[in-house]
Amino acid sequence: MPKVELTIPEHLEMQIAQMVERGEFVNREEAIEDLLSTGIKAYKTSGPQEEGEPGFEDDGMMGHDDEYVF
């Protein structure tokens, strides 16, 4: 597996350390790998929209201006 050197803000390092301490991950390496994988999957699913492509936040739900449509 390729190795990557990464510099992250201290608050993120603290959050990762807390997750490891709580037993959510075995170690920092596993935590970072899993969190990156999850983030990439989420990005692929909801990634950036093409310019000009309407989204829910632009037109409201289902293309309507109202927040709720019944």
C-alpha cells in the first residue's frame, strides 16, 4: 500500500485521537484510512454538480419553490 504524508489541523488530529481512544478504530492509521474512504464515497455520491445543473438547494424540493410538496 502506498504511504502518504499528511498535515492536518490540530482539531482534526484531536478528533481522530478521541475516536481511537473510544475504540471506534484500532489505531490512527485505520481511522484515517476509513474516514478518507468514507469521505471519497460520499463525495462521489453527492459530488460537485456541473455548472448550470439545477440542484435541490437552487429550486427547492422537486423543483418547487416551497420547502414541502404534498
